[in-house]
Amino acid sequence: MDAKGKKVFGKRNEWKKRKNGKVCVAMAKLVYDKTGRLLFTKEMKKDYTILIPMMAKIHFDIIKNVFVHYGYKAVLLDTDGPEIAQVGLKYVHNDTCYPAILVIGQLIHALQSGQYDIDKTALMITQTGGGCRASNYIHLLRKALVKAGYENIPVISLNMSGLEKNSGFKITLPMIRRMAAGLLYGDMLMSLDNQVKPYEINKGDSAALVERWIQKLTEILSGGHGFHRKEIAVYLDKIAEDFAKIPIRKTPKVKVGIVGEIYVKYSRLGNNNLEQFLYDQGCEINMPGILGFMMFKADNRLEDYKLYGGSKAKYVFVKKLMDYLEELEAMMIDSQTRFGFQPVTKYSHTKKLVKGIVGYGSKMGEGWLLTGEMMELAESGFPNIVCTQPFGCLPNHINGKGMIRQIKRVNEKANIVAIDYDPGAPRVNQENRIKLMLAVARETLKSEWTQNDEKWKVKVPVKKKSTSSVK
């Protein structure tokens, strides 16, 4: 758009800036589509830095490195603090979904930091196209950029549905396979880290191993390996084997599961660093992985076909995708079991748990999966649950807070607290409510175990060989 609001196609970007006393002109060509959307072009790919908002750190570190492998200058933002929300509130209405406020706030905060050349910067955000408000984040971001004076910064939609296309950013099948493997490895590292970290004898061993494996997996995936079925099984074994070598001392701990809206669930910015808070309280954490959410989204398409009909060809394609994801899940479960860790719960079992409790047609946002994850956590030894949700998130209030009574009816051991996250919600109030839940959990733990129980002792690492000879 020009100053009068008229659409301009192929306009030159003539922002001026001073460098070493000289006026320089950025010459990236600004190209717009017929709707006026600024495109990310092939020319931009060469010089532009792409800023990505943070969610699940382990997973996103690996995914970001996949983008770098394909020639993109990607930067994963790891900033936090109350100023992020304040920036978001300046450019997004306060009634908007809390994750939108934080994501947009983090991106604009980065642009205002002076660390990036705004003449050569692009932003990336996911776009699902579903009924959740998250589908509107990309449009809210573009509106906020105009308001903040950054209308010449392109926004890239990361989606698998072809909702928006850019000549400078294309998702290919090899990239998808690497990203899928990266998410699986991220789930594996997150799960094992949560199981080892609370009991490690040498503090920091688990975190250091996570970082080493992120770098190793980056090299493996960049080298064209690690995303084929047989190789995935091998590297999952190697990861489990390394974590099994960390010396730990088993002591009684309160076991807490974390569920909720996907951003607030995984993002330390969104949940006020909930994982670290629970760890400091002496808890062992269990957080269901992203793979289960991916399977839920694919399975929804299958359920839609069963409920409403549709394209048979699409059903067959999605079914093959679902089979592939289930195969990846089985590999992770097998590796975790073989090396003495508590395996993740099968998606199919989680789905069965909600039958008769909530219908499979409840699929906006996290839908019935949120209810299912709480039920499987309570069943698998993590009855103490923090249900994280943005204030006003209807799908989560229905399938999260709204299902607590039903879950307790099925499993009386369930000890659930629902926490709303919002710019106006005091952190101390949130943590005090969680502490009340933990107080009940500690009383229950005290009645079940004693410090002298044979169950709690130093674990001697046992070396086990992987099932394959791939190096």
C-alpha cells in the first residue's frame, strides 16, 4: 500500500538508514498479491532474517535448525519478561487471546530492540485454519505491524494446508520429514529430561545432555540422515541409552502433569515458567508431547469423514499419515520401555479414555484431547494436574475446567487445578493456587511412601545396546 492506501505491486523498498555517516537505501523489492498482502520473495530469502516466536524450546531449536539447513536465516526468539505482554497490549486488543498478545508482543519487541535490520527482517507464525482464534493471529500480527510502523516487514505463514504461499518460502516433502522427525526427537528429549532431572545426582547432567543431542540431531538431519524409519529407531535408542547412563537417586516426589492450550502449555513465557516453578517445588513433571497433538489434528480429519462424509481420496491420504505417526509413536514407546523409562501413553488409548465422557466432535483448539490427557495422566501415576488455559479460551474452559468433575468421578485420585493466564492475572495468585494443589498432593504422598522404602535408592546405570548397527 502507498501513503494513500492504494495497492502497489512490485514497489521498491526505499527506507533510508544511516551507516557510518552515509545514507544507504535498502533495495529489496516489495511484491504484493492481489489482496494487498506483502509477499516473502526469493530475493528476500538471500538477505532477510526470519524471526520465529518461541513455544516448546527443545522442539523449536531443532525445527529452527532445519530451516537454517535449507538456507533460511532463522532466529528463534527466547526473550521473556513482563515487557513482552505490555508491548503486545499496545498493539493488540486486551480481549484477544493471551497467546496472540504474547506472540505478537514478542515479535514487535524484537523489532524495536535494535538488534535486527528492519529493512531485511521477516516474521514467521503458524496458521492452522481451524475454528480456534489462533487462526487469526497472522492477520492480527499484520494489523499490529501497520500500527507500529513496520508495514514493510513480510509475515510468513507456516502451514500445511496451502493457506498462504510465498515464492521465497516453500515447504517440501524432505523438509516435512525432517520437521516431523525433529518433533519426535523433541518429545523424546523432553520426556526423558523430565524423568531424569528431578533425581539426577549431579545437577545439570540432564540439561547438558539435552543440549548435546540438539546439536547432534541438527548435524544428523542436516547430513541427510535421522528421518528414515530405521534410522529414527536407532537414534531414539541412542538417546534413551545416554539418559539411562545419568546417575540418579530415586526419592519420593510429587508427580505433576501439565496440560492445556498448546502455547500456554509449552511456552515458559505463556505459563510464567511453570516447569521451573514445579521443579523448584520438588516435583517430577509429565507433559504430554506435541506428537499426540499432531495425531489429534490428523485424526480429526478422519472423524470428520466418518461424521459428515467427504473426499475418499483425502481420507486415504490422512489415514496413511496417521499410520505413519502411530509408527513413530510406537518407536518412541519401544525405546523408552527398553531402557527402563516410563513410556508415553499411546494416542489410541488416550482416545478410548474419553469415550462416553466427551464426544470426538469436540475438536476446536485442543478439544477432547485435553480431557483425555488429564485422564491418562491420572491413570499413569500423575494424578496431580495443572490445567493451563488462556482466560476466555472457550474450547479449554469446556474440555479443561468444565470436565474436572467428570474426571474425578472416573478417577477419584485426580487432583486438578485450572489456572487462567492473562495479562492482568497476578503471577503470585497463580503460584499460590498451584501450591494449594501441591499441599494436598504432598499429604497423599506422605501417606503412601516412607523414606526407607526399598523403591527409593540410587540407580546404577546399565549399559544396553541399540538394536541396530547404524552409526
